[in-house]
Amino acid sequence: NATFTQSTGTVEYNGGAQTVGDFTYNNLTLSGSGAKDLSKVTGVTAINNNFVMNGTATATAAAALTIGGSVTLSSGTTITAGAFIHNVAGNWTNNGATFVNTNSTINLNGTAGQTIGGTASNTFYNLTLNNTFGTIPQITIGSSTTTLDNLTMTSGVVNLAGFAFTLGSSGTPSTLSRTASTTTNWMYGGTLSRFWLSGTAVSSSIANLYGLFPVGSSTASSYRPVAINSNASPTATGSFSVTHTNATTSTDLSPFYSDAGTNIVRKNDAQFVTATTATGGTYDIAVTMTGLLAGTLSDIRLAVSNAATTVTDFGTHLAATGSAPNPTAARTGGLITLANLVGDWRITTINKAATPLPIELLSFNATVQQRKVQLIWSTASELNNDFFTVERASDVEKFEKLTVVKGQGTKVSQTDYVLSDENPLAGNSYYRLKQTDFSGNVSYSKVVNVNVTEEATWTIYPNPTSGSEFMIGLAASDLGKDAYIIVQDLGGEELFKFMALSLNSIQLRIVSPQTLSPGLYIVSVAIDQQLVRQKLVVR
């Protein structure tokens, strides 16, 4: 009957069959081969920090268990959970354990980012996501995850990180409960699947929400659900899945696509890809997009991308709702079969002048002009474009920031940019654009290559050299100008400098005051406010 509260350290039960006491633990570890009964562990502070199961331990629990830290279930262990709620504030890691949790609920209710992962897949009976961390993602999936009965989305954006999240199982009813919000409660970065039942209506708004797929992107306020409603129910059970891939560009159609006599002329590159193993029924579908350009809502349509520059459609166009920047586009009419429902759904426009959708970078080019590299790029329109970072590299693996150029925010007309690299790298070099929007999302341009030849820049030869002298090759346009040369070691220490006034030759001989030791040096050449630094190898 004593009161035991553990403030530090770990209590480990590692014997045979044991009843784990009704104490407040700091860290609790179960190991050994015996069965452990956790039914005595109760209270809102049952385990302040971490709960670990190792070895071949088995554990049963029928009471509520609140875990202030993380849960780690090792290979070879078994935990059988009764009708109770586990509140977990940290990560859930399953490295190969058997987790039998019929009628139990795992509630991820942390205030920092949480992960469901491990080396094995995770299967829950009921799962509640109620994470209130202030940064997206609140929850990250690190292995394939299934919730058999009920998924409750109260708070938290989930990064699927390339994994599949499945709700339900074949022939068994399941429920999605979602607190309505445009700022939280969606999944991105992977595939969300629901199991449909034979002869059961699919609805996105009532009952079990079989037709609601709460997907989105990694940016704030980017809830982009896919809503499906059946006119005739499926005739055989199976899964239906949605994978959303974000994009900030669009593609002009060639040729245009006539949707009941009205031409669709451009498609957004963000994808809503659907797949199914179910059979039968007819359906309506609606897709919501966020972050588009301003325009006319009635120009927005929903279509299926069927090739690089073409689309098709099924059913009948429904007038879009919401706003042009954040529309919900739909198709209906009871003519969309399950086979028609599967595809790559896109937001499109019938008027790219009035309702353009964001467009990709038109061009990006680099040319050499009088020892300088001129960079020119153009955008047809911009969406929430904060800035461009111009990056340069001597090889395509190691880009570094050259400068930053302010973007136009949101603009529906063409913008041309010109930038000069005053001190380019000698020989082959590479440039690319890194575009960053106001939400911090980035995209990259193609890589362009230039070759700054000996005629276009100053060169050092012979290189490698003996260390007593070397030559600098100049351009004819440098004649009559003053040249300043500084030689430094790699630590930046100046070894000597040289000044030549009113150059009368394009070959400048540099004699070192003392023979340089073998190694690598930096030679800086400045002429007429132009500065070039090159490496000098001494052997």
C-alpha cells in the first residue's frame, strides 16, 4: 500500500510472470520471457517518460496507460492491449513486436513532433491523432501503418514520408472521424487508402466518411481533400486510395480538350492520383486545390491527365465552388464508373488569360560576355514567389549561393530577369535557379553550363609551377591599365603582392620574393575593378 514515485532512472521488470505495480514510473522497461500484467498501472502519470519492451517479454493491460515519452517495442515481444486508451506524447516505434490491440485506442497527443515508425509495419485498432505542435508536420509516418477500426483526426498534419496509411480491412467496416479544419488534419507525401464494403454507400460527409480522403501538401493552409460520393454502391469490397503530389507549375494543353463544347486549355501539374481494388458502382468526385492565381472561378474545371499535354473527362462538369485561388472542382451525373474514377485528376482552366493557374519557368540561359557571365530568365506568371537564389558550381554536385534576386510575389504577366556574374569561374561552370515561395517551398530550374575561355579571363601558367615564378595571361583590352596581384596561402595570410602600372603586355611575369613551398595557394588578380581569384599549385 506504499506510495512510490520514481523521478529519475528506469525500473525494469525482467523476471518471469509478474504484475507491474501501481506506481508512477520515470522510465519502465519490460524484458525477460515471462508474462507481465500491466493492469495495475493506472493514473495520468503512469509513465513520465519512456516505455520499452525487450527480449521475449509478453505483456497484457486492461487499464488506461499514459506515457509521457516514447514507446519502443522490440522484436520478439508481444503486447496485448484490452479496452483502454494509451496516451502517448512521444514516438511509437515497432521493431518487430506483435501488438494485439482489439478495442484499444492509441492517442498520440504530444506537443512536439511525433513519429509512428520502426523496422516493422504498425497496426492499430483505434488511432487518435491529437498533436498540437506548432510546425508542420506534427506527425511523421516511418513505416506502413494500418488502423483497423477508427481513425480520429483531431489535430495534426501527417507526413506519410512515402509510406501507405490504410484505414480498415477487407469486408470490415471502419470509421473516419475528422475535426473540420483547413489548417490541420490532413496527410501528405504518401498514399491514403480506405476499404469500401460491398453494397454500402460511399459518402464524403455522412456516416463513416468512406468517401473523404483528407490529403494536402506540406505547406500551411493547404488542405486539399478528395471527396467521392456513390450514386450506386460498390458491388465487391476492396480498397480505394488517393496519392496527392504537389506542384507549383502548369502545362498548356496541345491540343485543347473540348469539355462539352468548351475548351480546356491548361492543366495544373499538382496530381490527385486514384487507384482501387473494389468493384462496381457509379460515383461523383470533387477535388479541392489551394494556392492558385486569382481569376474567375467559373473557368475552373476538373479533368483527368492522360498524357504529357492532354486531358480527358468523365461525367458532367459541375460549377466550381470556393474561389479561383482555392477552388473545389467536381464532376457528376452518375456516369462515372469505378474504372473511370481511377486516374490522375487535375485542376484545369478554360481561360489561361483570365484564370491562368501558375506556369513554369519559360527560359533560363547563361552566356559569356567580356569576362562576365550574363544570366537571363523569364517567367510567364508567378505564384507567391518570394525570391530566386542564383547558384553556381564548378561541377554539378557542389552548388553554392551566388546572389539572391527578389521575386514578383503573385503576377499573371511575363517577367524578365537579367543578372551579371562579374567574377565568373575559369573554365567550365554551372548555374541554376532555386525558387523559394512565401511558404518556404523550393523548386529548381534546369542547370545551364558556360565555358569561360582563356581569351575571356585571366589565366595562370604554368600551373603547377616550381614556386619561384609564374605567368599571368591577360586580355588585349587590359593594355594600358593597372594590375594588382596578391598571393595568399589557404589560411588567407598574404605572402606577397605585386603591382604593374600601365600594362604594355598581355603576359605578366610574377617573381616570388622567396621560393614558395610545395602546396596550394590563392592568386588574386584585380584590373579596373574586376577581381578574379585562381588556385596556384606549387610542386
